[in-house]
Amino acid sequence: MHAGGMQPDRHKWRNTLAEVISLINDLDPYGLEPGTAAGAPQDEYETEASPIASLLLNNGSVSRNQMDAIWQEWFHESLSQVIGDAEAERFCVSLNSLNDST
């Protein structure tokens, strides 16, 4: 075993997490404007993005029910409740397309 063996996994994790955060920031379900001068920090949604990124890396996809369960844990409401069913479904498609680009 050599130490370099973990680099691609760590690199893939960081990239996937950053991409998930970027998608959530673009969605901005609570109007926090992450990364803007008057808004929340760029990594505002990192806590929620982390388990989503894990599902993408470990399972190859994330379902709307999984995403809603993650959101429920942190915000006591599902993301589908916040943004609507159709938008939540589109968001899951966007998340799952991240695996197509890596």
C-alpha cells in the first residue's frame, strides 16, 4: 500500500461535495444567497451536501426520498415541501447527472 492510493478517492470526494454544494447554492431553497456579498457563506449547505455526496459516491445516485430524508433531518421539513415536487425531482436529476460527468 502506498499513501498515493487514497488521493483519487479524496479528490473525487472533494469534487463531488463541491459540485453538490454548487447545485444546492444554485437552487438556494431558503433564499440565503450563498457566496454573495450580502448572503450566507459559500459553504452554507455543506452539512446537507455531505450525505448527498456520500450517496452519490457510494450508491451511484440519490433518490428524492433520500434527499428529502436528509433535508428533514436538518430542517424538519423535506426539500420537496420547500421547493415543490416537480422542482425536487429536477434537482435529483441534476444531482444524479453529476456521476455522468465524473
